[in-house]
Amino acid sequence: MRIKVLDGYAKDVERLRAALEASCVVGAWEWDHGRGVVVYDEGAAILLTGDAELADHPISGPIALAAVHPQDLTWLMDHMLRAVQSGGLVLAEYRVCRADGTIRWLLSRGRTHRDADGTPRRSHGILMDITEIRDGGDRYVLAEPPTAGDPLERAADLAIAIKRTLTDGMPGEVRVAADLLLLELGRALARNGIR
């Protein structure tokens, strides 16, 4: 990810860069819904188009997602459009094919911003390379969190999803914390008579 250094903030920028790398952030994107174009930074351009030269240029059509795995492309386009229409959070997990033939898993996370009449205008987000932590579970897209249903049930569903994402390589205390969260949520659900 390219970050410009201005006014002597090099140390702060290096901290930001280190934090982004530690968080698996590998790119950023902006989607202008009115013009129907996306703009990627260098990392996103490489991963999504296979061409670093497309960074910082408005692009549209098939080239914008040229490196997305063929089996994920239709699914991704359909679900991203639905997430944008529902507004708020845009979250998708999918594969890309690198020039060297390797497959990487990406998590794209962003927000959709609407104008005064509710029309989606722009979405901004980041890409994270989650290949190393991917455990083979189902991919997902999330728009606004569901509001219906019991909050404890929703929390339990989210805790189960967290548990499924934890691999054997995770620190033991993280796995224990996830187990304890599930246990306590189960107890609370039982006290409330929810199964």
C-alpha cells in the first residue's frame, strides 16, 4: 500500500505501515457508483487486476476484477451489488489468482455512503490477505447486521462464526476465550429459555 509522507510525519507513517502489514491489509479501494468505476491503490490493483499500472486510475468492466477466481466472480459481483444496495458495511471473502499461479484468499471490507435521497454514491474499503488464516469455511458477505431476533441468539451465531475461523495455529488463550464466550452465551440462552 503506497502512503505519502508529508510534513515530516515519516515516523507516524512507518508505524501506520507496520500496523497495516500486521493486520494483513494489502490494498485499498474506492467504488464510485455514479460513474461506475473503481480506483485501487497499488496493492489492490495487483491483486484484483493483475496489473500494478492500473493503480490510481478509474477502471470499470471486466478488467476491474480480472484476477478474481473464475468460480468466485459471479458470486462476488452479485453479493457486492446486494451489499451496496442494502447500505452500510460491505464485507466479502473470495479468491484471486496471482500471475505466478498461486491462489490467495482476500477479505474486502468497506462502507457504502449514500446521498440525501438514499442513493449509494461511493464505497471505500480495504483488502486483507487472509490466506494464512483461512480455514476452509464458507465465504460470506455482510451488509448491515440483522436486527430481527434475540440479541443473545445473534451473539451466539457470531461467536460460532469466530470459533470456526480459529485454526490450530492460533494461540491457546484465544481459542479458550472463544470457548468461554460460547459457554457463557449458551448459559445465558438456557436461562432465558431460548434453544
